[in-house]
Amino acid sequence: MTTNSSTRNSTNLSASHQAPGRAPVITGYGAVSAFGTGVDALWAGLAAGKPAGELWSPDDAEPAFFAAAVGDDNRPNRNIPRNLVHFLDRGSLLALDAALQAIDSAGLGAGAGDSRRFAVVDGLPYRAPGQPAIFVPYGHLVARALGIRGSAVSLAGAEASGALAVAAAARMVAQGDADVVVAGAGQGLQRPLLEHLQAQGAISAPARPFDAAHAGFVPAEGAAYLVIESEAHARDRGATAVARIAGLGETFDSVVEPLALSDAAEAGRAMQAALAAAGYLQNQVDLFVAGADGRQAYDFADGYGATRTFGRHAYFAGVTTIAGSAGQSLAAGGPLSLVAGLEAMRRQEVFPIAGFETAEKDLDLAYVKAARAERVDCVMVSAMGVGGSNLVTLLTR
């Protein structure tokens, strides 16, 4: 093989390219973040635009780390049995909470369908090299709690794993492998992980995505899950489609180092693939929710990738990211960005990049600097993971 990278999948998921009724639509979603439990809490925090993070210790030992953790005063979802709460670690508790929110938001309850046609896809939480893996994937926990009897799939991909899970779920629905898929990821923070990120020089206080002074990210806890189902299944049960997943651009960079991110050429290629898959032009994108988190490599990849993709329209499509105010939730960052994009479409508002003041030279995009009302009908969301995983999702109303 002589190519530097490979496209794993560029998928058109619009109704015109699927079997009748198989187009994947989003009917519900839930989130837990450093702002608290619920999508409203997430949006309020993003709209406020305050930089994320404070000194925090995952085990009350020293040293503490600058992070955006879910507060100890956060109360678990009331639908999680009390006898189960005490057996769950932070990540699994956040994941189950967000998944239950998503199911409730979608109006799915007992008798909503054949459990054998329901599935779960989750992104594996980010772990430090040598850190013990989780014993049971969070997706298995979600599937057991919801009584799902179809596939339960877990995907790797570092920071992009949760976004990759949503993409895989959309394909499962489009291909007829499931009628409903609950997809997303949860991420807790542990001392070995924080020590690894600090040793890598990735942590900065505060994060300043896209700013000339960017020097790293604020690690965060969080979870987000989406309910993706076939258009026909949603229609038959009287559910409202919140949005459509119109196109996906997924690439794997086979030459990047295991702890490095892809460059702007690769990021731009994923963006272009998503647009081509959906049959959309650059000027049809209203908002770009980037995964950029304050690491120079990530900000440059997303920023220059957008410049390559959008051309002159790069100065008109709004550009924002959740990482400045919510932190970088690693595996859960992609799904949380998707939820933010969905809320932007639902509310017809955009949220600012916390910590942003001065753009990098030659990277002056249409950065969102304050919350405001704006027409948002099409949102592009990016996610990149160290080691070469890249995913761009195009959402439409």
C-alpha cells in the first residue's frame, strides 16, 4: 500500500438513497456534562460562554488536576435503581443516565417495538496506555437496562469513539439491521488518565480553542446518547424526527503516530466526504461545531480543514466548539457536540467559543463570539481521535 490514508466510509443517508423508510432520523437525545444533568443544563452552560475547569482530584488525593468534572452533588437519573447506583463507576453512571434521558426524550417505553430490532452502539471510553480496560462496556450496561436484544457493539477510536458509534448506528438503521439504535459514549476521569494527559502536555488552564494563545485542553467528564431510528419506524409510532443524519465522512489516517492527530488535509477530506455523501454544497452549511479543543494540532486541523473545504463560505458559516466551556470529554466529546448541534437547530440559536479572543494569523473564520439567534438548518460536526480516527457528520432539519 502506498497511500497515506484511507477512507473507511462515506455514506449518503438521505431518504432518496435508501430503501423506503430506512433513512435514519434522530428522535431523542440526552446528556450529562460538567454543567449537570440534562440537555438544558448543557445548553445553558454553552450559551454562557464561561471557560471550563477548576482544580479537581478524582480520588481526593494530591496532586489535583485542572479539569471539568461532573460535580459530586450531581444526582443520578431517578430511573436508575438505587441498588444499582452503588455498583457503577463514574463513567458507567453518566452513560446510563444520558441513555435513559435519550429514551425518554424519544418517547420510547414498554411495547414501543420489537426488542430484537433494537440495538446499542457505544464508544469505548478513553484510557491511558497501560490503564486497565473497563470490565463491561457501557453499551452492555445500557442494553441490559433497556432490555435490548439486538446487537450491542462497542467501538474504539480515542476521542472520536463516541462519534464513530453514532455513525455506525446510522448505518445499521439505513441497512435494515435495526429499527432503533441507542448510540453514544460516556467518559469518566481517573488519575492514571489525567497523569497521562498531563505528561503529554495536553492539559491547559484554561483551554482557548482557535485562539492565538491556545496551548492545550481541559479534560472533562460527560456522556451523551442519541436515539436513531428508521424514518418508517418513527412515523409508525407517531414520533417526531428531530433531525436527519444526511451524510457521513469517515477516514482513518494510517500513517499518523498512535498519540498524534491527523492534519488539516485529512480533516478536510472527511468534511468533503460528508458533504459529497449528502449531496450538499459548502454554502448550505449554517454552523460548524468543531471538535477543536485548544490543542494546536486539533485547532489547526479543524480550522485549516474547514478553510480547504468551504473556501469563501468559510467566512460566512458560523464556527464554534463546546470544548472551551464544557471541556474535552474525550470519548463523549463527539456525541456531546452532536447534541449541541441538535439544540442549535431546535432553538435556532448559536453558542460562543469560550476563551476565544484573537484568531490565529491566516485562520480568521466566522467564529461565534456570543450567543445569538440565527437560522440553523444544517450543522456539520467533526470529531478526531489520536491514532488517526476522523469522523464528520452532517445534520439537517
